[in-house]
Amino acid sequence: MINEAKIQLDIGTEHLTIPFIDLSVTRSKPTMAAVDAALSHAPSEAYANQRARGFKLLRFAPLLEAEYLSQMRLDQRISALICTSTALVIWVAFAVFDVTRLSLKAEFVALNIDAIIVICLRVLTMTVLAALLTCLISSRLLKIYGCLSFLCLVMIGATAAINANVYKLRGLPQADLAEFAIIMAVFLPIGMTFRQSLMAATSIALTVTLAGWIMLDAQSMAAHLRFSAMLFFAAFVGAVGAYLREYAQRDKFLLRRLLHHLAMHDPLTGIGNRRHFEEQVVAALQQARREGAAVTLAVLDIDHFKSYNDRYGHHAGDLALKQVAQCIAHCLRRPLDIAGRMGGEEFGVLLYGADYDDGHGVIKRIVTSVADLNIHHGASSTADRLTVSIGAALFDGSGDLESLYRRADAVLYNAKAAGRNQALMEKRRALINLASRAHGFGATPKLSPATRSSQRVGSPTGSDLAANRIRHLSRMRLACRVRLAASKVELASSRREAAPQ
């Protein structure tokens, strides 16, 4: 439990009141609801809580379980693709083998139901395998390929069992031992959980047992029951190995996510660190360049923070940094707004879809909100409380993060030179350039003589009209695409960190 209280520090003649956070943690295991609640606002705490709670039943809290399944299916897609391709080739080969051994025309004319059922099951299973392969290649239906894998394996096992019994009744050679290979394939990494694999193996063993019980005569029953018992034993052995493997996979998933979150977030303030912030900004700028969207990058610096540390101590400075970071986060109300600690007392803010007016309004709100915290600063020559200065620049569709950061930093320097405790924006020319790029893909649109004459009498220009169109872009469409780009960058970073050195 984290308890907040107020502590008072007497430092010389100063009387300072700051929030105190009690980090004492109870020894009771967190509940599933607590893990899900932590995942939304403190992912590292959610991963740590889940490890503390344990997962002997191979089940996480609902939100964390969905995250794990999504990642597991993504990681096992290539192996599932290889296994499915191999299974399809083998299945086609067996289907051709059936055609050569059975006279299809004679079987259909004689209406031999058993042979017709075998052929129909072969074709149906081949169709499901082809559907699974298409799903894996397209990468669009990753949520369902685990269920398709389950269906394919059960159908393969059932078809092989019926096929073997038909051949036995006709005195033809059959491959009973193929069922053991199918049981082994059930526990391969093909996008199924342990429960799905165990259910598939059990279903196959039961199908083999029931098919033999119905189709075979009494003389073959004893051997068939022994064979069925061996299949159940093989399923049990495979299940033990699959359980241990998935338990290790789940533990590795939690550790990787926990370490990745810790590597990407500032441990003091809890917001993203410089690395995380820059990766998110790079993804956002790439998306903004494609969409022609306005983006504002702001650089924030706490005024006279060194003097604050010298007067009140570094512990008080850390607490002040936490409050300022929380204040910045509360001022970012849109889902795509990002804040990060760049180092020391410097913070970065990205406002996606924010033009000149929107961006200026947000950074002014941040300056006012920080001042309203009333953190006493007796060593400041600007005010009697802790204040911040902000400089912001608009992305014009060209350049990169470094150039945009330099422009915002230059505006921050001007804000400090003008007296601090204020928010300044770069001139509007960046937005006009972006509007031109959105209108003509990087080139200034050609204007007719009538349009040029109308511009001289004060009519809105093509760039102004394009800028107005940018303000009314669909926020939800942009949000989905930027989140997708940012998640790809974060996933690539996570895989690089998890890769063996």
C-alpha cells in the first residue's frame, strides 16, 4: 500500500511542506483486480504483482492475460507457419497415397460409406489447413489462429484414426503410429496455450479410442485398447513438458515486460525517460509526415532548480520533480500527448495534432498549473514559488527530431531571457509549411491568377485552407495509426533488449 501524507522540514529559517510517500508494502499477495488496476497506470507494478502472486494454473489477471496471449501468438507465428506448411504438404501426400490405394470411382459407385467418409475428411482437413496457412501469411487474424490450430490438429487426429481403421477392415497396411506423431505435434509452439494443447491431445486420444471401439471387431479390440492407453500416456508426458515450457514462457514474459518498462521510464518521476520519449516522438513525426498532421514539441525547464536543491536539499528536490512531472501528465489530456524526463530538471512534451493555438494553450496551462502547486522557493529571483519556463516549436513536415528539438530549445532560451515563468511558441511559419506539404506533398501548390489576386486583397490562402483542414482531421484515425507505429518501435526495442548478447 502506498500512503500519502504531509511532512514538514525546518531548514534554517524556511518552513517547507511537501508530500511524503510511504513505500511500505504489505506482505499479502495482490488480487487479480489489483493487478489489472495497476496495469493501466503502473505497468511495472502490475508485472511485479503478478510474479508475486504466482501463476501455477498458467493464468494471469484478465488484462495481463490478454496482453500475454497477443504477444505469444505474435512470437509463435513463424513457427506455426512452418508447422502448418509442413503439415499441409504431408497431408496432400497422404491424400494422393489414398487415391492410389483406393479406386475412388468404384468406391463411389458401390456407395462404400467408410471410403467416402475418409475422402471427405481428407478434403475438409486440407481446407482447414489451407485456411490456417492463409491466416498466418496475412498476419491479419492472429487472434484466431490458435483456435484454428486446435481445430486442425483434432481433425487430423480424427481423420487419421478413421482412415487407419478403414484400412484395417480392408486388410490394407496402415500407420497407427502416426497418432503418436500427431500427439507430439499438439505440444509444438503453434499459438496454443497449455490448456488448448491438453484439450486437443485428450480429444485425439478419445477419438482414436471411440473410433476403434465402434469400427473394429472383437479380435482387434484388445490390441486397440493397449494402443489407446499408450496414446493417453504419450499425451500425459507431452502435457508435463508443455506445462513446464509455458510456465517458463510466462515468467520470461513478465520479466521482459518489467525490465523493458523500467528501462523506458524514469524511476523517480514514473514518466517516460529520454530514450522512451525520443522513440515515441520519432514514431509520431513519421506518422505526422504521412498524414500532414500538426505536431508541437515543447521543452520545459524548472527555473532556478539548482538553487532550490542547494537551499532545501536533494530529497526535497526529488519530491518537487515528482510533483512537477505529475502536474505535466495531468495537463496532457489527449491520448496521444506524451511527456518525458529528458534529464535533470528538463522535461519534454509532445502534443500530437496540436497546431499553434492548441499547443500554446497547453503549455500555458502547464506553466500555470506548476505555479499553482505553491512549492515554496525562497532562493528564486523569479517568484516566491517553483516555476517553469517552456519553449515550443511546430513540426513543419521536414527535418527530424534533432532539428525540431534544437528549435524548441532556442525558444526556451528566449523564454528564460525574457524573465522565465512563461511559455513561448515559435512563429507560425512552421504550421504554414506543414499545410503546404499536406496540400501538395511537399511542394507549394500552384495558384491561378484569380487566386493570387484574391490573396492580395486579404482572402484566405491555399495554405490557410489546408491548415484549417488539418485542424479538423479525424483524431481517432490518427490515434490508431500512431499507436500502431509506436507499439512497433517499442516491440522492436523490447526484442533488441531481450536478444542474447
